[in-house]
Amino acid sequence: MAPTLRAGSADPPVEKAWVAAWTPVLASAVLGSVLTIAGISVYVRFFRRFPTSDAVRPVVLAERRWIKGVVTSVGDGDNFRLYHTPGPFWSKFRRVPDTSKELQNKTIHIRLSAVDAPEAGHFGRPPQPYASEAIAWLKSLIQGRRVHCQLVRRDQYGRIVANVHLPPRILPSPLFTGKNVSYEMIRAGWATAYLQSGAEYGTIGKEGFLKAEADAKAARRGMWAKGLSVETPAEYKRRFALDPIKGGAQVPQTTERTRGFLRNLWPWRS
């Protein structure tokens, strides 16, 4: 039992004994608290899975955090569904669901940055020429594969805009990334560079994407095979924006949820 110091006592040996007895206890408590906080922070940063787009908090986007996962489906030529697989050992100990029922409310809706692909038929609008070919190309490249995504922002439809890369072929993936999916799509001629406000180009930069588009046009690849007179995705969108009757129903926009009181008390939570 640790010795106690009585009120009014000025006996130095008793005081030293009290300090000697309680110093290890206090040090252990402080060390335990630090390790607990560090452990929680490491888990949140590297091992917590984001099940849906709504689970990606604004602080994660502000940090432009990298995540990896498996592409479970491709919706349009410029977006897909990602099953987030955090940490280095996820695939060794767990399986990625592969049925629609298992994947319900368990994937992140990713919008490829920097590209504008031919539009499929949505909201009463007819599909754009080459839309099916663009979707087929993207599926052949990423569906069922693991990709690395740098999360950038949330768009007006609630999707997460991301710089998406394939894994590197040789170098270790935690330190390096492979080909940029958006850049490869533009080079193949199945998309144009996205030039609207809020565009994100990553390390390649706007000029790099514009050059890739110019090269695809010159080589008559993809949607440019029959010449340059094809309607671009941006022109298609402007045409339907000017004619709302042809454009069909308006798309509901989503709003981000604000951080709650408890989340503000715990800054490491994302």
C-alpha cells in the first residue's frame, strides 16, 4: 500500500516516499492515455472503412486523403462505385462482397476528376453517341480491380470527386501510384478534359490533360474516329440546360451534413 502524507506533516522522508510511490502510477496513466489517443488516431487515419459517400467527412476531403478499394461497378463513363478496403491486410483476411444485396449501402460513389465522358441516357435525356463505348472502355480498365483514389471534394450530386490511379506494376503501392485513369481515358479518346469551375487535375495539370485530348483528336482515337464534329459532353449538357423540356427532370441536389457537437469535441474523428 502506498504511503500517504498527513495534513500538516513536514517530514521530508514521508513526502519523498509519497512522490516515489505515486510517480510511476501517474506516469503509467499519462502514457496509457497517450497510447490510447494515438491508437484511435491511427485507426481512424488508416484502418477505418468508409462504407458510403456520406461517411466521408469534410475534414477527409480537406486533407485530400488517399484511400484504396475495389471497383464494384461502373455507372457512366466518368463515375463508378468503390468498396473501400483500408489498411494493408484487408484483402488477406476479408472478402469484398460481389452481389448487389451485399453491396447495398456499402460503396462510395466516385466521380473521376478532370474528365467529361459522353453522357448515357438519364433523367429523360437520350444517350449521347459513344456513351456505351466509353462505359465499356472504363469497365475493361477498372471494374473488379483495386484502385487508389485521392479524395478531393463532394460534387452537387453527392459523389466524391477523386484523382484515381491504378496500382503500380512493380513499385510498392503505399509509396507510389500507377497510371492516372482520367488521363488514360482522354488519351484513348473516350472523354474530354473537364473545364468547368472546380475542376481538379492533380499532378498532371490542366495543360497535360488538354494535350492528351489534342493528341487523341489528331490520332482519331475513340470518339474522334469519324472526325472532330462530334458533340462534346460539355456541349450536350449546355444544349439540354437551354431546353429544360428536353432535359427532363431536374436532378435533386444533396447537402453535406454539418459536424455535430460530439464530433467537434473529438478533432481526430473524420
